[in-house]
Amino acid sequence: MKQFEIGKTYSTRSACNSDCIFKITVISRTASTITAFFNNKVEKYRISKKYSEYRDAETVLPLGSYSMAPMISAE
């Protein structure tokens, strides 16, 4: 499984608008969380086990869990 690396930037496109790109930059990590810079703030995100297993890469949901929520993976 691919893991988030400190100092790297990861991104994904919005499901509704392909011009909208969500980016996070990983500052630190533990086994189950990452601390990242997102929307001009430093925030902590839990790594989703469910989506990580499905995608074979660690995955976070920076805006929460809803039907069109962006998922950022360590790919």
C-alpha cells in the first residue's frame, strides 16, 4: 500500500468542476493520521482504512464524508 510522505503535495479534482483542484501538503504523520496544510490552514486528518484498502493507497477526506466529497490518495 502506498503511504503519504512528509513534504509531498497530493491533489485531486472536484467531482463537480474539473477546474477545481484540492491540494494538501503533508507536514507530519502517524500510523493513522496526517497533519497537512490545506486551505491556508494546518489541519489533522484521519487516514480512512475503508477507502485506503479499496484504492491500495492511504486516503483522506479533507472536507468530510458526503456523496461528492473529494478523496485525496497517496498515489
